[in-house]
Amino acid sequence: MPPPIGLLLREWRAARKLSQLDLALAADMSARHLSCIETGKARPGRDALARVAAVLDMPLRERNALLLAAGYAPDYPEHAWETPVLERMRQAVELILAQQEPYPAFVLDRQWNVLMANAAAQRVNRLLMAGRESRHANLLHQVFDPEDFRAVIVNWPEVAEKFLHHLHAQIAAAPTDPAPRKMLEAISRYPDVPAPGRAAIRAPDPVLTLRFRSGAGELQFFETITTFSMPFDVTLEGLRIECAFPADVHTAKVCAELARGDA
């Protein structure tokens, strides 16, 4: 049986649809040497593993796993979001959240947990949920649970397909990471989850519009996603900031009224 490093390399080559020769040429090594690594007859150096990981476009977490499988210490740290070493990054995120007012913005980790949200997001959430608290701290569960935000999403099949698409892309980007697969299994247990590509799509807008029913009438938002450029920390690589913008005049007006306390 191949050693752990060999199993990882085979899984990643299969996921990226690369032969041993393709990967070896791109990583500047001989196909024979790569074959010996996969069968445990040779131990790769750190530099060789770095080249292989770059060719395979592996996330930092998976690069650490590759190094550990080869008997090396990880290259990339993974700090908790609240630690002092990430203070400047948190300040940057807080600035983005503040600048997004009076429109919602929130921060997600790699497992779709909501780590931070601006005041606008909290105000809009209270309006949508009629003052009730969400049952979940995880965005995917909020969207797919019929007793949570799903109940107020007018175009839920489209929105569900959007999130399923992102989740499948996450699985494809890190095929050896069990977390997104477990999340997919969890949300698939909810009723009537559409198969990817099967949602009834409306007449195309420039971007997907999320439509919510509320006590102030229907609200419509589109979203942008911000990530850190060239992170060298595993936590930062998995973070993303989602900013919601009003897709019509009525939604912009309601958000402004909520900020003033008029709604």
C-alpha cells in the first residue's frame, strides 16, 4: 500500500486530472522520481513538495497536510481569528464592515460560520425574521433550514443553487478536505434541496438577486465577496467578507430607514 504522501499525491493528481508525467514536468522533476515518491521508494524534499503543491494549486491547509505526510513540519500557521497576531487584519475587516453601512455585510470562515456582522446585517435580519433569532450561526444552515431564513427567501431554489455551486467548488478546490463534504451531507438532509443545475432560473439579471419577503415589503440584494490577497495563514485563506447591496430603490430606502430607526 502506498505511504500517506503517495495516497495524497494520487488523490490530488486525480482531482486535477494530471498524469504522473504531466505533474512531474510542471514541477520540474523526473516522472521516475515522482513515481518513487508515490510508492514510498523516495522521500521528497521540501522544495520539491512546494513545487508540486503549487502545480496542484493546493490550499494552504492541504499543503501543510502534504508536508506532514512527508515527515516535515507545516509551513503555514493557523491562528484563531481573535488572536493578537491577526489584529491588523481584523481592523481591516472591521473597516470594510463599517464602510458598508447602511447595507449588510458579514464575515464567514471556511465552514460557513458567521464570525462577524455589521449593525446593518443585524437590523435587516431582525426585520426579515420578525424579531426572532436565527436557529443557526452557520450561513448554509440558515439558508437551507425551512424554519430559518429559507422561509423568507422568495427565490429560494435559485439561492440554494448558488450556495450549492459554491460548496461544490470548495470541494473541488480541496478534494481531500472532509469539511465541505460533511457540510454538503448536512444541508442535503433538509427537505426539497435541489440538485445542482436543476433550479428554476428566472429571466437573467446581471447577477443573482436575493429576494426576501419582509414586513416592509420585498427586499432585493446582490452580493460581492472580498478575500485576502496572498494569505500565508490558513485562517485568513478561508475567510471571506460578503457585502450585500440593494438591487432596487425600495430596498435602499428601507435600509436607510432602519439605520435611522424609522422602520
